[in-house]
Amino acid sequence: MCYDGSSTRRTLLSWADDGPREFPWRDRSRSFYEVFLAEFLLTQTPAENVADVYPELCDRYPDLDSLARASESELESALEPLGFQRMRAAALSEVAATHDSLPRDGDELRELPRVGPYVADATRCFALAESVPIVDRNVVRVYERLSGEEFPTADAERRSFAAELLPSDGERARTYNLALLDFGATVCTKREPACPSCPLRERCEYVTHRER
């Protein structure tokens, strides 16, 4: 996938100056564990749904130790509003039972049950301000529309491509990744994207194709 993203990066960072969407897990005072919990729950679940239950979950289970003391049935009940409660409860219980603290190494994080590359990378980026690429469906859609090309399918290639567009500074990378996620969720949406008001429309292959 060939794509010069320097101008896109500048535009998105400028667009982000208006402020990212506000969610409780984006508060910089949140712990590594709390950010991990949010990213774990955000998989296959709209952010607005997670926001409805997240503060109460953090109050009830503020760390791995409190999770370890909870039964799976108790966790299932707490997670039921989000769906996939049995799978999520089992995975969180296993993590809490086998770890005194969450690993901060990317490879070790990805080895946790039901975690994978996105949750591991997003947790490190948003909790530690590390310059780590994140790739989800929104990100793939934005890059594919801008470039007019299919996104790489192999995980290593996907992360390598996304990494090339990241600012090297961790805080700027955090801001850029948040902007990219918010842009895909609010402007470059799957259905009825806001192309007329999009700040990237002049360099977007998707817009060019639609206007032909």
C-alpha cells in the first residue's frame, strides 16, 4: 500500500485541536489497568455503550486484585449490558488469576486471553503515551478511502504501514491516534460519510470517485 500521509497527519492533528470526543477512559489520570479495561471492553462494542457502565465498573473493580476476588458469575452480571459477558468475564478472570499486575510489554499484553494487537497497542499508546500504531475498522476505512487501495491484511504489514504515519513523539502519537479514531467514527463513517465538510476531501480518492 503506497501512501504519503504527512499532509494527512498534519490535517488530522489540526482537526484534533477542536478536542477529541470525551469518554471517561480518556482522562489522563486513569491508570494503565483502567485504560486496558476500557480498550478490552471497546472491542466489538460502541464507545457510548461502554461509557454507560465504565465508571461503575472502575469503582467496583479498581484493579486486578478486585477482579480476582469476583466470581465469574458476578462479572458476567456486571458486563451483561455490553454483551459477550460470558467470554469477557472468563478472560478477565483468567488475567486477574494469573497476574499480579498487567504486563506493559506489547508482546506480553497480546498474549493475554481475548486481547490481541489492537487492545495491546491502544492500551500502551493511550495509557503510556507510546508511539504505537493502532489499527481497527475505522482506521482501515479511513486509510483505504484516502488512498483508494486495500489495506494490508497481514498484521505485521498493517502495523508497519500505520507506524510510518505516526509522529515519533509519544504525546503527539497519542493525539494523532485519538484523532484518527474519532475522525473515522464521526466524519469518515461507514454509512453516509460527511464528505462535503471533510477536511481531507481534497486529497481523498473516495471523494474523487464519488464525484465522477
